Amino acid sequence: MSEAILNKAFSTVGKEYGYDSVSAEIVEFKEFKLKWRRSCGWIEFEVSDYLKNAPQNVIEGVARTIFSRISGSSSREYPKNMEEWLTNDEFVKANRSTYLRRSRNLTGSAEGRCRDLTESYNRLVEQNLVPKMDDIVFTWTRGANIKRIGYCSVLMRVIAISSVFDTETIPEFVLDFIVYHEMLHMTRGFDPLGKLHDAEFQADERKYPMKAESEEWLRRLKMHL
């Protein structure tokens, strides 16, 4: 996708919403996102380069959704064809290595000095707490982050855990709980509505056998998910 095609799609839709001047630039963001700034009659977009290989109808759908959000007349949902394109295996194959390269805080390896995240995941699978999913990259963070102790990119199928838990002084079940929490996000899939920790998620989280004990450890460590 060239910026000419991108601009044409956004300009065409923008005129329907009353914008005389619309421009769109492809930017190398780490995450998949779009940013914009606007004033009376004009608007400028920065669009993730993860969309660079998207078909024309997907780009037009994105533009229409974003303008609809800006006008306050729509939900946060993306078009169905865009969700299907973002969540297919080809998108992951084309973009995950780029995502990991841009994520400089990640080691890119599940094996740490003391703990192996793959072993943690396998324990959860053996307990039938999570399904077997072969195409997930587990990785430690390079720094011992105490504010963001775990996160996942559903689109890139990457789960990252803070290296503060790569130690034998914190029980395995605490690490497993953090991996379980992130796996719940992964199994729920792409969530453009941003429901994240809704009642259904919290109910699933309570299925972890040692949830209370894990949360007590996190409180003592002054951390939380």
C-alpha cells in the first residue's frame, strides 16, 4: 500500500464527514494503532505500517470506522473484513518478527535464568485451564518491570512477562497465574471494544486454583495485574 492509496481512501471518506483537507502518513509504530490531530476543516493521520499490505476494502473500512468514531456516531468496532484480515495467520507471519524487533524491552526468549515460560504454559495446559495453542511466542522482559508485570499482543500472538518473576524466590504458582491471566486475553481474541477485564473475564480468572494465594503474593510485592 502506497501513501497515495492511503491518502485517497482517507480523503474520500473524510469529505463525507465534512473535512476539506485530509492527509495520512504511514508510520512505524511498535503496536498496531492509528493517531490523528485535527482542527477546523482539516485532519492528519498517522497509520501503522502493519496495514501496509492490507487490501483496498480493508483500508477504506478502517477510514470509515475512524471517522465515524471521531464524529461520535459509532461504536469502537472495526469492519468484519478488517478483523478477519488482522487475525489471520498470514498477518502474524508477515508482522510478528517486526513487532519483536521493535519491542526492545523483550528478550524474545521463553527461557530465563531460573524459569521457563513454556513450562509454566504447559502446566496450565495439563490442568485444562488453557487450550493448547502452538503459535504463541512467550518472552521475558529485559528489565524487571514492576508496574507492567505481564501483557500480551493478541494480534502478534506474543505474551511477555516481567523478568522480576524469573527467580526461585517467588513460587511457580504466582508466575503461572500471571501467564494464565495473559492467556485469558489471548484466548478471547481481538477485542476492539476494549472490554478487557469485564465480568466474564473475572469469572474465568477465578477458575485458577491458587488465585487468592497468587494475589496475596502480588500484594506483598506491591504489584498487580
